[in-house]
Amino acid sequence: IIKENPVSGVGFNNYEPSFNLCQAAYFKAHPDDTSNAQIADNIGYAFNEFLQVTAESGVFGVFAFIALIILAISPLMKIKQTTTLDDNVLRTLAQIAIIGFIIYLMVAYPLRIVPNLSLFFIMLAIATSGHKTLRSISVANNAWKIVLTTTAVLVFVYFVYQAKQQNSYKEWHAATQDAAYGNKPEALRIFEKLYPDLKHDKLFLFNYGAELSVAGEYPKSIEILELAKPLMNNYNVYAYLGNGYEAIGNLPKAIESFEMADNLIPSRIYTKYRLFMLYAKTNDNRAIPMAKKVVEMPAKGLSNNVDALREQAKRFLMQENSK
């Protein structure tokens, strides 16, 4: 990702769909790499925050991020004269906290969590508050009043919006509980009600599309999952899309979806099983090689479902051999 987008990156919050596309392209070009295929999975984040920022914002973005951190903690590296301990103790504590954040950033991605992100920038603000003012600007009192009033209005609107979002998330949770306990009609009613408020949330879109698919409402499920696809590009989205397209009789799109899912996570036997069945249904000569993979490839753990899939593939191969 970084090699292909070194300057501008792929954009904020676009690491997951970009990485998964790269992963699918890799396994499509390297089908014999079974060792990496066995550990492949849906990937949402980079190994650490610095790689994430570089991939999403490019080299200029990560340099700016690092420069901001250095600016905040640089006073700790200098011997400073202070009149009293109280003058600098808060800034010093904030700078120490930022160093702790840096260690955390090297092994995880804590800034993807909003409270952590807010705390990090509060610490940055406190840590840099002791720097000398580079330039002072005189602003009229009336201008200050306009700025403060505008800021207050924006903050109020933001908190109203957040309160509404929190209520929507609570209702979403209730809908997932209804679905889990078998009350599908009520769950889908809530999902439909929440859609205008949460339609930009990729996890909500996937959850809604998956529940529609389980309920057999395939055209609507496909519509919702197609919205989630460019935001995630993960295995589960493509598997549900493949299931939906097959259900409505669009076999080319079903094959396309299951092939993408198979390229994303090649170790899933279920995907190969669905592909061999679709290939057989469309008289595609790839059916036999794919059925052999279902029979021969190692499975992660033992499962009665896997055994049943293998048996169907074996029967198909025996029928083909007898022709």
C-alpha cells in the first residue's frame, strides 16, 4: 500500500479495504503460497499506528505526525530553569504520558479509538502549552464574540448529533439481540429505521445486509452489502454477496463474489465448496480442480460440516470419473 501510494496515502480510514484488496491480489497471483494462506484473515488495521498513518496519509502525513510528537516532548530533553515546580509539572506529566503513548503506538493502533484519540490530543495541547509564542495577533472584541459564539453553536450541534448517534447505536444493539433470539421481523424493522442515521457505518451496513440475507430478502441484502463492500472488502461481505447473487439466479456475479472471497482467505474450505458447486452448475471446467481442493486441502480444526462438504466433493469426482 505504501509503495503504491507513498505521497498521499490511501486516505483516512481506508486501510482496511485497501489492504484486503492487496491481499486478494497477492493470493490470486501466488496460489501455491499455502503457508501464508493458512494464517490469512480479514485485516482491519496495520501492525502499529505509525504504519497505519503512513499507509493512510503518506510520508508527509507521518512526518507531520512525528514532528508534532517531537515538538511536544522535546522540552523533556532540555534542562530548563523554572521558578517553581508548579509552572511546569502539568506539562511534564503530559509529556511523560505522550512517551507512554508512543510506546503503545509502536505495537498497536490505539488512536483508532475515539477516547484514546481525544486524550492523546489533549496531552499534546498541554505538553506544547509552554512553548514561546511565535507571533501574536490582535483581534477585536467583536470578532472574538463571533468566534466564541460560532464555536459554542458548533459544539452544541456536535453533542446533539453524538447523543442521537448513541441512541441509534443502542437501538442497533437491541436489533442484534432480537435477531440472535429469532425475532427477525422486529430486528429488520429496527435496522430499516436506523438505516438513514447509520448508513455510513460499515459495520452497520454489513450487519444489516447479513441479516437480510439470512431472512431470505436477497435483493435488498445485495443492495446493502454492495454499499458495505468498498468500505471493507472483507471475506464475509463477499461470501454473503455470493450467496445472495446465487439465490436470485445471477450466477456470474455469485462466482465473482465467491472467487474474491476465496482469494482473500484461501484457507476456507466452504468458499471452495461453493465455487465448485457453481462451476459444476455452469459447466465450468474448473469444477473438477476445485472439488479436488475441497477434498485434499487441510482444514483448520475438525468439523462435521467440513466432512459433509468433502463427501459431496468426493461424490461429484466419482460421478465425473465414471463418465
